[in-house]
Amino acid sequence: AIRNFWMAGMKFPLDIIWIRGDKVVGFTENLPPAVGIPELYPSSEPVDKVLEINVGLIKKLNIKIGDQVVILPLQ
């Protein structure tokens, strides 16, 4: 489904990676902390996972649409 995120209660900006299955299908960079009524940030297409990361990591790690995502189990 299309998913919406907001930054209510956050004190710092984030990057969001939108994931379906094991592929990056989009991302939203530099989401600012909410001031007043939080803005909604929707995925551009249906997703089943979302990864919130430190702002700037999408660029720093050169993350691209189509990249494979591997989720390792906790040991």
C-alpha cells in the first residue's frame, strides 16, 4: 500500500528509504522535524517496508532505486 510518514515529535531531520520486497523503490531525503501540524510524506508507490536513516546517508551511501535490500536476522 501507499504509506505515509510524518515527523511529529522528531527533533532532527531524517532520510526515508521506501522498500517493496527486497528492492528500494524510492526515497525521501531531508525530512525536517515538524513544526505545528505535521506534514505527511507519502511513498510514491506501494511499499511493505520503510527504513528511517540519518539525514544525508542516502547520498553518502549512493543508494539508488532498484538497489537490493538484505535484512539480516538478529543473532
